[in-house]
Amino acid sequence: MHPLVTGHARPHLDETALLGLPPRARAYVRQVLLVCNETTVVFAHSVLPLSGLRGGWQGITRLGARSLGEALFRNPRIQRQSLEYRCIRPQHMLHRRLGKTLPDAPRVLWARRSRFCLNGHPLLVTEVFLPAIVAL
């Protein structure tokens, strides 16, 4: 895993809506590349309202290069809620962010978005699957 971005930032408008945040609110954002056998297979983008940092999700800021997925599925109090799938193209903000790191990314990518909840505080996780994942 290779961390790209961690810290406070403005989420995309569709993310703020799903998290119940005002449109220009700031949140804790974490972006990482997941690597398997030295090949990048997933671009992961997580968004947590700042109130969640005091509501049970404090450990997310200390993950570093450790897997968020491992932390999510280890805690039985964390509930996975909705799952969405979507095709993303170069005009999508996540595709643009990925393109800054991997300029040769294909024009069309598939993504999965999950909403998790802990103590009433939501966390949004989006995974953009890169073509190399098929070879796994």
C-alpha cells in the first residue's frame, strides 16, 4: 500500500450528500494505491466527516501504510451499509486524481463505493479497480 493523500480536504459534492455534510464542509480524506506483486491494482479513496474523528474512527489517522480494510472488518461494531458500483471516465474527479499518479490509466474504470458506520458516524470508501486486478 502506498499512501498518496491524507488529511483535511473538501469531499466531492456527491460524497458530502451521502455523509450528511454541508456542500463546502471539510472532511478527513485518505487516498492510497493498493499494490500486489509490485503492480498497482486499486486506487482507494476514503472520506470521513471530521466529527467521526471523535466518534470512534480516531485510529484512521494513524493507519499510515496499513490496510483500512483490515481495520474495518476486524471490528464487529462497524456495519457495512450500502454498496454502489459505477463506471468512471476521465471527467470524474477520482479518475482525474488517479491520473495525476498514474497518467497511463485507462479511460474507463470501474469503481465500488461502500458506506460504513461506527457509533452513528459514517465513513465512505471508494475503490477504483485498475486493469491489473483481473490477473489476480
